[in-house]
Amino acid sequence: MKAVKTAWFCNSCGAESPKWSGRCPACGEWNTMVEEKIRPEKKSRTLGPSSGSRISSPVPVSEIASDEEPRIKMPSSELNRVLGGGLVPGSIILIGGEPGIGKSTLVLQNILSIKSRTILYVSGEESAKQIKMRADRIGRPSENVFIVCDTSLQNIEEHISNIQPGLVIIDSIQTIASDDLESVAGSVSQVRECASRLLKYAKESSVPIMLIGHITKDGNLAGPKVLEHIVDAVLHFEGDGQHIYRLLRAIKNRFGSTSELGIYEMCQRGLREVKNPSEMLLSTHTDGEDLSGISIGVTMEGIRSFLIEVQALVSTAAYGTPQRSVNGFDSKRMNMLLAVLEKRAGFKLAAKDVFLNIAGGLKVNDPALDLAVICSVLSSNIDIPIPHTTCITGEVGLSGEIRPVGRIEQRIREAEKLGMDTILIPRGNLKGIDTSSFSIRIIEIAKVEEALRTLFA
């Protein structure tokens, strides 16, 4: 019997070391070394066509064909948008997100609608009955989707050889383990080994593979960083479990842009695509009455613009110490904006509670929402409503100036499409842009005081 050896692996970068050290010798991170059992790897067979010992020869860059990669269209247009137009044959995609956010539902409802190819769904977390219950809830029966519940990489390779699928789903990569390694599933060496073997198969057979991955308590993908380097695209599925909206972002994409964003709504029968998020994120008052403390901001998520409702409530501090509560916005940035409002506009808010909320449960980091936040806070403070047909965009500087924002033409078009009749934008932001085609009234402002006079004069 061969002796079992141990080695130390970095949780961050996957580097291997024969002994423990407080700091990883490869990436320099502290306290990331973990001990794992190892043993000499067995020689295992390779799936798909083997490249043998063939040596590639250098080719001049001018002679390399630059044809567009063929795409496999997914049933979800939002998923296609984030992927850059669809799945590329031979690519390997990693989808991460919090537990229960809907990663498995997103993948399952897409593959159940694909009728043109055989699909193998490997589950290491759920039983076949649980997956069947989810498929029944989604309501899309399929004859070409095969479910197998297994955690052994060697068994999975056997299933792939028998079925010869056109698409493989692994749910999740942290539950798969190779018999060639002594360490447990989810360890650094296991995740790295399983991902590398699956990558080799994907590239040699041109079969795309979608991996579902866990995340840590910090929100990062679990496992070594080398996992993210191995795959072609990393998609992050995020949202608040208490709200219905989900966002799909591309953190890395070798075949498309990382600026795209997919928006979904969680329903009883699965995830529904949100084609026009602006209409869903704006509240409608049936009586037509405008309410104080509410403003409409124009924000960007990636290269997608939409209108969002900013809600603020300002009241006298009941217990002596003023409260500052924020949902969906950076709390430190709100404190900075309150300081600007007090210093540059002369409004005293030090003895008042300020509550801020971004409607829909979304988290927004766009600085162009600064002016909408200030206007909402002031509207609640003086109890004067902002017309619901007026929207606002602009970044606020420490001196109270309104700084230009990016993609202003796209923001104006979105506001116009949603029926807004007035938009406040930073002065000078329209340089070089033809405004004759806009039907919306555009008001340019340079200082916070100008915006307040325009809205509350």
C-alpha cells in the first residue's frame, strides 16, 4: 500500500507548497494555506479525440483566420446577451451566486427548451426526483435532457462517453471529486483537477460545458482563483432573496463584453425575463398624486440604461442620535452627499434621521444617481414633491458642482421612451450631441443650488 502524503495548497491561487507558511509564496495572501492529502496520480483515459504528442508550429498572426465563432443560441435572450450572443462550442462557463438565488433554475429552464441537441445534466447536490419536481414546476417537458446524480469524475466521464451529449451541465463543481486524488470534494486540488479535466474534454470535443459554483461568505467564487482562470466566462447571478429581481453579470468573458447585464424576475414557475426594467422599477400612483421624498434617477448597469425610483425619508431624530439607514446605495457616499447638501446648500440635517431606499431591491453603484439622492432627501425634508414626469441624472462633487456622466444620450433616450417630459442633466454634458431629435425638455445645471431652485422654486 502506497503511503499517503500531504501538501499545503493556497485557497486563493491554488499554489502548492510542501510545508505550511503564514503567507502564500505565490500570490502573497495571508492565512490561505490549507493541508490536503495527496497521492500519486493514476494514469486515466482521456475523453474525446486525443491530440497525442503532436507539436503545434508557430503561425504568423496575419495568416490566422478571424472568422466569427459560431454560437449556440440559448432560449433566454437575456442569457444570450450576457454571454455575448450565445454559447461558443468548446467553451466552459462558470455560473456563481448565493444559495437559493436561482442558478439551477436558470440553467434548467434553458436546457429544457433546447430540442436540437442531447444534454447531460450532472447533479452532485440534488436527487433526480428533486430536479424532476423543479422541471415540473417550470412546466417544460423534455426528452433529450438526461439527468444523472453522481460526484465521481471518473463515473461522469463514463456517462459522457456513453451518451455523447452536445452540452454538459455540472451542478456543482465543488461536489465533484476525482478518484486519483486523496483529498475531499471541494478542496483546492480537487476543484483544480476536475475543472482542468473538463476543460480538456470541452476543447478537444467542441462540446460546451456549464459549471455551477458555490460562493464564499465574502461573495467570491469558492475554490482557488485558478478555477476562474481556467474557464472562458464567469457569470455572477445576484439579487436579494427577499425581492423578486435577479441580475446576471459577466465578470469575465473571452467571447464577449463584460458590460452586459441580464435582468430576471423570480416567479412561481421559474425566472421570467425583464425586457423593460424601467417600467417595473417605477411605482405608479393610481390617483395621480405626487409624493414627497421620491425622485426618478437615470442609471446605467453595464451598457444598459434604465430609470429607477429613489425614495428618501427625513424626520426629526426621536432618540437624540440621528440615524442613517441605506438600502441599495453606498452608505458612505450618502453621508458625503448629506455633507454637501448641508455645506453648499445650507440645509441643516445633522439633527435629523435620514432613510434612503432604492426601489425594487436593487443595489446601484452608478455615481450618476447622486443628484437624484440629494433631490429625494431635500424633497422629503421640505415636504414638496418632485413631479413624477421629471427625471434626474448627475454626479455631485464635494464643492457642490454637478459633474458630467457617461452615455448621456442613451440616458435621455430611455427617459423619453418612458414618457418623461423633463430631465435634469449636468451642464456641458451635451457637447457634440445633436439635440434636435429629442422631444423631452432638457435642463442643464452646474451646481446643486441650481437643481434645487429648478425643482422647488
